Amino acid sequence: MIKRISVVFFVFVILGINGCGAYNFTGGDVGTAKTFQIPQFQNYAGQSVGSTIEPGLDRDFTLALQDAILNQTNLDLVRSNGDLLYEGEIVEYRVSPMSATADQTAAQNRLTIGVNVRFFNNTKEDADFEQRFSFFFDYPANTLLDAIKSTAHEEIFERITQDIFNASLADW
């Protein structure tokens, strides 16, 4: 009797594991892809009206996106011929006043960064897309941007890279 119960339990466990498939806590669905490639994003932000060029932003954003994909998947980063390809450019880097004080001066500023991304999945063609992602960081107008720039970039990059990950690999 105990042997029969053990066999039935074993069968249910095997069927349960087989039915669920591999589960990934990030929700990333890489399919059959093994590698990804992210060439350096170009910084074209200074070419749009009201935007400025921030030196090193292209390098920092590219590294942040590479880290996000590496940390949330088991994919390997390659220099060429990746199963997944992320490419694009930074198209906006803008500081704008958000709210005014009683004497008509800015009380708060907003740094906005916008990125255009083209994603190609060489293992599943219907997953390809081109999309613009952006996010912002608000800070007091009496604070210089240079004083909070690294914090602002980190927060903005975290949000944009997560949005890119969700659009390309999250299977929610």
C-alpha cells in the first residue's frame, strides 16, 4: 500500500513539474535565445529642440541596459551575431521647469531622458519592435543638476531599462 501511494505521489510530482515548465522570477522569456548583443547607443539628444548633449551618457546607458539584461536572464553578452539585438539612440536629454513659486521662479525642475530602441529577436521574428522609452527625475530648482546627476541618471536608467526588458522579454 505504501509503495502504491509513493508511486502515485511520484507521478503527480513529475506531472506537476513537467506541466509548469521552467519558471523565472523576473518573468523573462528568452525562448531559445542564448546570447544578446547591445552595440553602444548613440547620443543624438542635442539634435532635438530644447535638448542638450550630456558627455558619456551613451556609454553609461549602454552599460546599464547590458547589466539589466545580464542580471535578469541567463543570456550571454556577445559583440556580434547575438540571438537578441538591442540597438538605438538617446533622443532626448532635457531639463525643464515643472512648478513655479509665487514670485514666478521655478520651484522644481525635471530631467527627462528619452531613448529610441529597436529590438530584433533572431529566434522569434514576430517579437521585433521599435519603440521610444522615456522617464524623468524631479529635483528642487535651487539644486544644481551636477549635484544630483548621478542619482538622477541611475533612477532614470533603472526605469527605462526595466521598461525595455519588459517590452522585449517579459511574458506577463
